[in-house]
Amino acid sequence: MGSGVVGFNVRPRRAVFSDTNPHIIRFYQALQERSITPGIAQQFLEEEGARLSEHGQAHYYAVRERFNTTQNPLDFLFLNRSCFNGIMRFNRKGAYNVPFGHKPERFAKAYITKIVNQIDYVAKCCVEYDWRFVCQDFRTALAQTAFAQTNSTSLIYCDPPYIGRHTDYYDSWSEADEQELFILLCSTPASFLLSTWHSTKWRTNTALEKYAAQFTVAFREHFYHVGASENNRNAVVEALVGNCLKPRQNLVSAMAKTEAKTENFEAQHVLDFA
């Protein structure tokens, strides 16, 4: 699932969003169950934002410690939006360990309004569409999503951690996982798309060459801003692998129909992380 930006913008009538990170799933389940509403989120961010403005990083780390104890989804939202570069990382004990983003004035009125509007958008989608949010890995998700496994008109979208890029945000991802995912996708009658990386100026994704050779791959360069210094922020050639792409189709044209359905393709998500 990741941030959910693809699913939230495509807005399928029926969908299963799955991720191994329980905090992501718990947050969106809270939206669906209305234990978190736009009004509740706005009040929380205004109050916690005021404390962040007054106390700076001391308050950020206090919320981080609180979250690691209580796992409150609203604390998760606060941390996600005030941490360093929107990174989402957990240590081996499952504790959130991203440092402060050094912006004590982060939660300005306009920024809170933007977040609340995104929450409102997703909350309304949860009412209008038949969506489920489940915490499970790709093996279980693909096995249990019967309508996708038997219906050639269904679409499976996979966004696994980028293998070889040291970007595990909750648990590990090995080449064996990558290989198994491709094996399962090879056997599905459904259409699928998978996001990964192709290359940087220093190296290429050898797993992509091994496992995606029989599929069409679309490319697009993307610049990442998550490095601690500007020297570590570099362009990456992203890859979109699929069994439903036309040969030589680039990523812009591949997503054109989806983007035409939305006012702002990048805006409609709540959790924003790298």
C-alpha cells in the first residue's frame, strides 16, 4: 500500500489495500471506522503543532516516545508530517526512530488545512467505495484476493521496498522476496503493475533484469530529496513493470488515463513518506 497515493487517486469501486506496516493500516482503518475524522485530526494537529512551536524538538521526541508506547494513529500522523524529510523508518524492535525535521513551525494553518482536506477526501472514499485495509504481506494478500486471481479485468498494483536501495521502512525485503513476488505475479490472470527502480548514475537494479525480462517496463527519472546533504540527493530512474503496458510505453503515457480522472494526482494521500 505505502502511502496509498495510487489507489486513492484511481478510486476503484472495490479494492484491498494491504501493507506489512501495521501503523499505516491502523491509521486508515481509523479513518474508515470514523474514530479519526477531519475535525478530530484538525484539533489534534493544532494543539500538538502549538506545543511543537513552543518546545521544538523536545516535544517531537516526547510524541515519538509516546507513540512507541501507545501506537496512537494520530501521533503517527504528527510524526510523519514533522520528521526528517518525511522518512518512515523503524528499528529492529519495531520502534519508530526517525529524527526531528527541525521545523518547529511545521504545522502552520495552511498546512493543517491541507492535511485535513486529504483526510476528508480519503474518508469520503471509504464511504463511497468498497475498500478494505488489511495488515498482511504480499503472499497472503495475493492468495486471499480471490476476485483478482480469477478476474482478468482486475488490477494488482505492487509497491514493494526498493531492493538494494536500503529503503526498508518497516521490515526487511530480500531478493528472495522479490523473486517470489514476480513468480506469483506471473501466475495471475489479472493485470498487474509493480513500482521499482531501474538505475542511478552509479549502478543498476540487477533484480529487475533477472525477473522482469518477460514484461514491459516503463521508465521515468525521479529526484529524491531524502539525503541528509544535497550531495546525497540524486536522480533515480524509476521503473514501472507490468503485463498490461504497451511496448515502449513511457511512464507518463502509462498513467495518463489515471491522471485525467483526478484534479491533482500527487495530492490525494494523507501519510506522506519516502
